[in-house]
Amino acid sequence: MFQAFFFDMDGVVFDSMPVHAQAWETVMSEHGLPFSARDCYLQEGRTGQSVIDECFLRARGRHAEEHEWQAIYRQKTDLFHSHGQAPLIPGIRDLLYWLHDLPSHPQIFLVTGSGQQTLFDELQQVLPGIFARQNMVTAFDYTHGKPDPEPYLIAFSKARQACPTLTKSNCCVVENAPLGVQSAKAAGLFAAAVNTGILTQADLSAAGADRTFPDMPALHAFLATL
Ligand code: MG
């Protein structure tokens, strides 16, 4: 059994990707930029600036000016937040409390590109006792986001401080996005990909996932057999 679990947030803990995708599609289309829900799911994990810039290059053959991407990103963020807190992914609560109560006491981390200041308090409200503050790696903690390995390498190093015998083969990353899977694999960790969105399991396998699951209960059932 794994001794540490590194959970991504969007699309793994919170069912926030449909709202992200809708907000991106709406705002991009207002600016005359073609952008589909599939684009959003494939690029999940990249910064807003880089998503907008690539869209500009594709549609207009030039980079986005700073004032352009900032305005579009602010609009997208405002629209996203106007929907309020996303619901939990079905099955994630059962999985997290099952892990939390295992006699082996695996460490549980959150590893996210999000930089919301209020995130810790929100997580304490919806999942009390699961994510300790020192077990959260957020956008404030690293320089290079997914698909760079840095976020997961930081999580591994924090987990090893708490358990010096921990090795990379004892750690399991739970991701829903191709770039997140790439980040986990570049960090040398086991990547369990749960397909909670509109991509195919083949999209996640192609990114290098060690195992793919159609939903959270399927991952839970797999872990229970270990
Ligand atoms: Mg995600």
C-alpha cells in the first residue's frame, strides 16, 4: 500500500472543471477567440496567461499583449467565482476519510496550481481534518507549474521530512488532467488518473498515467485491493 497520497484539486477534489470550461469558452468567444471545452480540459494546469497566449497565436498569429491577457483572465476568473464553491467530486469524500482512517496512516497532500488565499479554510469546512496546512502545495510554493515536476517534487520532499523512509515508489499521485499526469511522471511518482471530465481514458494513458480509472469509486476499489 502507498504511504503518501498527493491529490490534485480541480477535477479530483472539487468538480470545478465544468465551470472552468464554461467560463473559458464564454470569455474567449466574447473576444472572438476559438476555444472549446476539450481545449480547456487538455490544458488544465497551465497558467491563464499561457492559455490565452496560445489562443492568440493560433487565432491571430501573434502573442497576447499583457493588458490583453490580463483583461481576459480577470474576466474569466470573475465569471468562475460568480458560480460559488464547486461541489465535491462523487466518491472523493469516502476515499479521503477511508485513507485517513487506515491503520497505516498514509500522508495526504493537496498539490494544486490554485493560488486562492481562502483555500485552506474552505477545505477545512468541506473536508474537516483531511488536509493539514503544512500538507498543501499551492501556486505560492513553487516557480514552475505542471507539467513541470516541481509541484510534486515539493510534495514528495515535504512528505519525506515527515517520514524519512518514504521512497518515490511509496507515493501515489491522483490526477485528472494530462499535464498533471505528466508532472507526476516527470517527478518519478506513480500516477493514478481518474477521468472525471470529458476526456477519454486514452488521453490520460497517452500522458503517461500508470493506471486510469473511470471514476473515484473505481480508484477506491483498486486501492482497497492493495
Ligand atoms: Mg485537475
